[in-house]
Amino acid sequence: MMENRSFDHMLGHLKLEDPTSDVNGLSAPLENYNNIYNGTSYYPFNLPHDVELDFDLPHEYDAVATQMMLNKVNGKYSMQGFVEAYANVTGAVVNPECTPMGYFNSAQVPITDFLAKNFCVCDQWFCPLPTSTQPNKTMAFSGDSNIYKTKTQLIGIPNNLFGWMNKNSIRWRVYHDGLPFFILYPELWPDILSDQFRRYEYLYSDMTQEADPNKPQVIIIEPCYEDAPRLGSKHPNDNHAPLAIGWGEDFIRRTYQAITANEMQWQNTVMILYYDEHGGFYDHVAPPRISYQTKGKDAYSFESLGPRIPGIVLSPFVKPGSVCHELLDHTSVLQFLAEVFTPGQSYSPSVDSRKNSGIMSINATLMNDIVLNPPLAPMMALDVQTALGKSVSVAPQGDMQLAFQQATLQLLQNNPAEVATKFPELIQWRDLQAQ
Amino acid sequence: MYDQKKISRPGNDSLEVLEFTLSVEKGKKEKHIKRQVSLVQNESTNNVVLATNTINGDTLIAEGIKDTALWSNFEIISVSSASRRTLLVLHANIPASLDSLGATSNAWEGTPYSGTWKIMTPLTEAERKDSTIIPGQLEIKALIRSFKK
């Protein structure tokens, strides 16, 4: 699960660049998607470069209400308030090309674009609640939420996925590139400190080398969070604004390469790439009115789902290049897990209730009978730049770098088992060098 | 960093923009801020777009402010409907009617462009029966110029 980007922001280009596409993305002319602020219209525009943005964008529950802009006259969410929410929260002067209205073209998000075009895009996947990170993540991993907004807090997570998997003897593992988000849930700390939470660097080598009986049946992969404490030069890659997108694209590529590295295992794999919420970026589709009241003391009522997020299902069981128009949210994943691992038994009453409201399972995307080998991801350099155009993602070429490479290859050749334990990330690096 | 470009604007002339990026680098970190300044011709068109917010009887109303900071140096030459329906408009204490075909009105010539606008239109028979088809915004097109010095 990545962070804070809307469907139109990441995948709206699919329709714009190919008007024959079945995806509900952005269509020309873009003036059909105006936002209104102070008597002026603002339109979607192609972000000129992949650079760090000026600001994070507003996406707390009150800002999301402004963004969705309920018109009391016709009773519809107009989705015309993203610029207004941005101006209200940042206090910034609004540019004619206003950041929340920016979208990426296919060349700027080549990995996301590649996965969308080769697997199944879900163009009706909404975040469960019209609010921010913590409540939406909590919904994603428990089907319920005790909270309605993000604040400085530790969070309770009743009916959480990990307890459910333990209860049902499902083997699971979390791979985390940095501190996992789950650290915000104290009842998960024993799990976090166990062997079932493993460094992301092991993902590739585990997928290629691990013996069958030990393999987890469910894997959750955590990016390196922009908001989490980090030491050293490790760069966040969760795509949380104001981050440039290239870091996240590279993380998604490495993850896809790892998940598809073992072709035997791939034949039974469903990989789900989704975002916790829209992060304040514009999306044109009004969420359906499916209400939810948070649990706990200060119950808060939401009247609808939140804005659409990019959701892609990668699997030999999806039709290549397909589009799923069924209504999905993050609890669709919980529905799916229950269908696979506890057939005939639902995940929880809350998830059941959402299902009865029309929210489907991820199973709705799995429409393919022919198992195909996974296509190779594009290998181009993902060049994140500074505002002044200097590259910040490509290391300088030179003797020192070549010496490191030579030493690494020899170390791998002479001591493969030890390297797999000590420097597992080098296994993936070596295999990519060989391609 | 400085850039100059044109942004196409529906219903208007294309908008010429000067773009300034102020960037500060320290160590490996960078912060930057981008400001776009619109270049407006002495006479140009610009639209007032307001979300509909009330119904009074059978009249649909959109009321709001055209940005007073950005547009305070401009005055109106003429105004027309950009909503393909008849509009009754109130601005600067002057009411005037605009026809659905886009004929121009000089009722506000010389008055400030910025400030409060109230745009009203009769609901159609179909809209009276089904509120979900009521438009979410009303729009007028203005020909404006900078205040004479």
C-alpha cells in the first residue's frame, strides 16, 4: 500500500492518451473538470517535471469535505473544491496551474503505467472514508476504525488482519522498507518485533530461494515512509506528497520484480497495489454514498466513501490490460482474503455490511483462465530532479563505482549463502545487472 | 529560475504566464516555491464561475466573490451569459438580464470587475421535477480592461 495519490493524478492519463481506453480517467477537453475558487475555474494540467512539490496537500476530513464540495441544491458531490482546500490550508497564492490539479503522463509514471496496461486497473476503487491516512489505513487492515482523523496518537485496531490470520492459521509476513506504519498500533508491537516482520531487502531473495513449507501465504509490503524517522541517506519512497514520484516508481518496480522472480510461485499469486487515500490530489468521480460510523467513544459519521485511489491487481488470474469497473474499497482486500482462506465465513460483520452495500471483493478482477508469464518491467532510469533540473537519483559514474561493482560481484560469486543473509538486497541487484 | 509559457484556457484567450521558481539548496536538501503570474492584455475576456448554492422559489442562485486581490485593477466593458440559459445578474448594485444566446450587455461598463456577483436563473420544468439535474455552477463571460489611469 502506497500513500496519498488520487486515481486521476496517477492514472487519469490512460484515457487522455488513448481515448479508446475503457478506463474512467481524464478525457479531452479538460475544461470538463473545472474546480472553482474565488469565481475562477482551475483545470487539470500535466505536471511539467517529477520534482518535490512545494507543499504536502490537505487531506484531513474537513479538507476532504471541501474538496468533494457537496452541492446542496442538487445533492451531488461536485469534486470542485480541491483548489479551495489547498488555498485554505496552505495560505499560498493559487497559481493558474494549481498543484492539486496536476496529473502525471505515462512517461512520468512509467512503472505504474506499465502495470496498469499489462494487468487490471480498478477504476472504481475508493478509499473507505473521506478523510486522512490513519483512519483509512485502519479500515484497510481491520475493516473498522475507532478514529476519524489523523493526529498525534497511538491507535487501537480491533479485528485486525494479523489477529485474524493467526486465528485462522494463515502464514503471513510483512516486509518493511524502513519503519512499518503498523508501529502506530501498540497491540501489534509483539508481531512487529517478531521474525514475521522482515526487512524489505530480503523480499527478493526470499521469493527466489525460500523452501515451500516456510513460504508465507499473505505478504504485506511496506514502503519507506516520508513521515517516519530515518537515519542516514535512505530515501522515502511511499509517494506521499511532497515527494517526487520517481522514488516510489522504483520501489514499485523492485517489488514487482521480486514478486515475479519465482515463476512457479507467480502462477498462484495475486499482487494488489493500492493507495491509502487520495492525498489531496484531484479526482473527478464523486464517491458513492455508503455511510460509516466510526467505533469507540467519539463516534463520527461519514456519509460516503472517500475519493478514488489508484488500484491495480497484478496476477496471472487477471486479463492483461483489463479494467475492473466494480465498486471496490480497501475492505475488498479483506473480503477477498476471507473468500480464499475461510470460505463461507466472512472477515467481520463490518466488512459484511460493506459488501451488502455494494462493495465487491478483489475476486471481481480475477477473470483470466490462461496463466501467462509476467512481462518484464521497463528498465529505464527513473530520474528524479531538483527544481533547477539537476538529477538527484543517478549516482555518478567513475572508477570508484566500478570498483564497488566488481568487488560485489566477486563477493557474491565466492560467498553466495553468506551474502544472502548479510546483504540480501545484492541478490536482486545482481539479477538486474544480468538482464 | 524563470520561464514564460502559454496555458490554453477554455472560454478565454490563452493565458500567458510568467513562472518564477525560487529554490534554496542546503546540503542534499532542497526547498522551492513556484509562482505563476498571469499576463493579461489590456482588453481580454475572463469568466466569473460560481457554484450554485440556493433556490428561491423557482429561481436558482449562485452567489460569490470574484477574487478582489487578483482582479481589483480591472473594470468591465461588457458581459454575456456563458451558461446557455437566460441569467439575471446583480453586481455593483446594478441588475441586468443576459440572454441565453450570449448577447453582450454594457450594463456594468466602467464598474470594477472584482467583488460580489449574484447570478440567477429560472429552473426549467425538468429541473423542478428532478433536483439532481440542476446545474452545479453558473457562469458569465466578461470583457474587461485595466482601469484607466
